[in-house]
Amino acid sequence: MQGFLRNKWLTITTVSVMMLALFVFLNLIIFNVLTGNALNILRDKIDISVYFQSTAKEDDILNLRRSLESLKEVKIIEYVSRDEALKVFKERHKTDEIISQALDILDENPLSASLNIKANDPADYPAITAYLNNENLKDLVDQVTYNQNQVVINRLASIVNTARKTGIALTVILSIIAVLVTLNTITLTIYSTRDEISIMRLVGAANKFIRGPYIVQGILYGVSAAILSMLLAIPFIVFASPYINVLMPEMNLQNYFYSNSILLLGYQFLFGIVLGVVSSFIAVSKYLKI
């Protein structure tokens, strides 16, 4: 505590640098959450539809649905009967008199029953399509829309994979930079007390006895920086939340931050304490050698 309070400028500098490092770490967590939500929203926009022959029996379609649900690639399947498809079509075109009159003239329902299929991952659609294009199903299945949307689905799958890899790479790189900057700052802080360390070592003080206060000091740096980084993040969250809400209406950044503030603060404490302890341990070890 004396070392923490005595060297005020060194303490302020060290805590400030660690605060910025933890602020970067916190932003990486939020960035990964936003990226994950964006990817989930994107995945939910992708699906394929299977249209059946007009002669297909409903029991056969439902049996195919059950067999598709057993596939590990399939997430959700929605069945749309011919009557439901006609009802939705009429509702969508109720203001178009020509289409309404054409439907009234027809003696039977011209629309086909269909299955709307969502996969667990966009990359799974080729496997699902291959299953549906089986020769045994040609009398049942009329059309699979994957063939028409293949380019778009593959492009979206590429975007999902690239965003995931970029997020991981960015997290690793910025975390390494934050650790190196913090280590350098704490090393400079301990450098100012190198003479004290040398004297204690010369008079026979054990390494644990010398390291102890500096490790506790590193913990104090980490705890202080964690609290300040959370406070620093609040105005940024408040400012960015409306813009994020425009891009992703399903994601309320401000609510996420406040509802998970204890968990985020826990992560900050953990990362800050580990960063402070490891940096102090490494920095002191340099001066323990006589």
C-alpha cells in the first residue's frame, strides 16, 4: 500500500496504461458479442425452400420432414401446406385485383406445399440439398431453391467465416499488445525501486519476501484499472448504442452492458489482476539476480 500510494505519478501512469489495456479487452468482449449477434441474425436470414409436386401426399411430405429433422445439419423446418400457401399469397396480393380475379377463375389451388429449412451453419446447405436431390425423392420433390440462391448463400457463408476468424485474430493481437505495454510500464515502475530490491537481496531477504509487496501492488493496479475501465466504457456505450440499434434492431447494446455489468466487471478484475501479477513477477525477477 505504501508503494502504491507513495509514488503517485508512477501509480497514476501505470494504472492509466492498464486501464487502457483493460478498456481494449472490454471492447473486444463487446465486439465479439456484437459480431456473434450479427452472424446469428445473418444466419436467420438464410434458408432454402423445398417445393413439392402437386400430386405429393401430405403424409409423404411429413415423413420427409421427420427424416430431415434427424440430420445434424438441420436446425429448424417449417411446413407450409398448399392451403396455407394460398392464404398467404392472397393476403400478400389482396390489393391486386387482376391476381385476385385470376385466383377466383381457377378451379383448384395452383400453389405447392413446401418446407422452409434453416441449417445450423450456412455451409451445411449443400449437404441438405444433396439429400433432397436423391433419385428416390424425384417423384415427390419438384424444386429446391438452393440452386437459385447458391451464390448468395455461399457469399454469406464466406462473410460469416471471415468475420469469425477476424474477431479471433483481432482478440489475440490486441491482447498481446496490451500485455506487452503493461509489462513494460510496470517494469519501468519497479525500475525506480531497483536499489531497494538489491539491498534487500544483499542482506539475505528471500525472493518471496521481496516479490510479495510488488505482486500485491500489481493486484492493486489491476483492480483500480478494472474499475476505471468500466467507468470509461459507459459514455462510449451510451453514445454507440443508438447507432448499433439502427444496424441491429434485435441488439440493445446499452441493455446488454448494464444487465451483464457484474460479469463484465468480473472479467475485468480477472484480466487486470492476472496482468498485474504476471507483469510484476516478471519485472521483479530481473532485479533479484545479484
